[in-house]
Amino acid sequence: MNAGTGAYRVLTVAGSDSGGGAGLQADLKTMLAHGVHGMSVVTAVTAQNSLGVQGAWELPAEAVRAQFRSVVDDIGVQAVKTGMLASAELVETVAELLTYTDAPAVVDPVGVSKHGDPLLAAEALDSVRTRLLPVATVATPNLDEVAQLTGVEVTGEADLRRAADAVLAYGPRWVLIKGGHLAGEAVDLLSDGTELVYLRAPRHDNRHTHGTGCTLASAIASRLALGEGVPEAVTGAKEYVTGAIAAGFPLGGGIGPVDHGWWLRRA
């Protein structure tokens, strides 16, 4: 898929990953691969590499608000993706900005890094539930984030619908429960409370999966900006991230990133 033009604009509101595998760096690479123009609002800066997160510093709410207004008021957006928001103040600031933005919002409720490092203050969870999820077009929690937000523990595919219903109770239009941490086949569930779409993909034997959540959410946002409906956008994004995982490569001494550029090298 390639729009061939800068007419399609997608904004990521996320933290910076200095190692380039996740965060807004992954988001912008994913947007480029989908042929849309990516823009960014930096919410936090991390010192991060393949081994983990060595430090994180959030930006003031006024800086986040100013970046958002600067982009949206002049350039405009067809979709917004949120990632690391760090604090309750930033969650509430971004939720308010999204409320008055006429574009679909893909909310990746980032709680911890791939290495288990916390990226969201515990006291911000209630703000995610009550302020951010209600303005989401699609929320994309993984199983750890589902447990954090709802208390629902998913141990098998049979639990996915219960998890989806628990997240939907907070108000997003759609939720994608990412089952990548389950054993066996990689299965996710997309639901709006009525329609259920199970998305299945083979599990690749590749440990280099840093940035999968950011990449998937950004791919969904890119495809929504290009005019696809939610089920179509999520299905296409799943295909993209599955290929990126298969092509993931070693970088540094730990977990390497997925390969965002594989989409551009297709035959």
C-alpha cells in the first residue's frame, strides 16, 4: 500500500526510544512504510537500548499541548496514535486534545516496556480508564495491560472475549486484545461488543520483537487515515506486523527490533 502523496497525515503522540526500535521512531517508520506522512508529539524522552530502559523523563503538559496544537491547527490529521504518556497529567492532557480533534484515535495504553520497565505511573491508570479509553476509536492493550486496567487475567483464547468486554466497558468504540503472549498460535481478538474478529498468524521463532505494540497501533492508524474501516485496517496491520516480526533482526546485546522496512521490499 502506498498513497504516493503527503495528503494522508498521521500523528503519533508518544515517547522517544533512543534505540530506534519502539516509541515514536517505530511509529514514524511504520507510517512511512504505509505511504502516509508521519508527524510527532514527543511526550517523554527515554535512554533505551536493546537491554532495557535506563532512564525516562516526561515533558511538561504545556509542551505536549503546544506540539499537538502546532501540528493539528496548521497541518491537520487523518488519524492519531497514542503511546507512552507516562503520567496522569499527560494522559488527561492528551485525552482532552483528542476529544476536540475530528480524527480517529488509536490508543496503545503503554504500561511497561518489552523488558518489563514501567512506562506509566501507577496513579495514571485511572486516568487511562476514565479519560483516555472513552475517546479511543481503537484501543490496543496487550494481556499485561488488560490485567492492569481491568483485573482480567487472560490465560487462553477462551478468555479473550471477557477481556474485550472488560475494556469496552470503559468506552472505546473498538478494542483489539493482543494475545501475542499466549502459547501457541498468535491470536488477537477485535471487538466492538457485537462483532468479533479473531486474527490468527503463525508464531515466528524470533526473539527480536522490540516495538511490536507501537508498530501495530501505528499501522492501524495509518490504514484508518487511508480510509479503511476498523476491521479492514486491523487485519492489514496484523499482516504488516507479522511480517515485521518475521524479519526482526539482532541489534545490540539484547532484544532487537522488528523490521519496519520489510513492507517496502515486497515483491
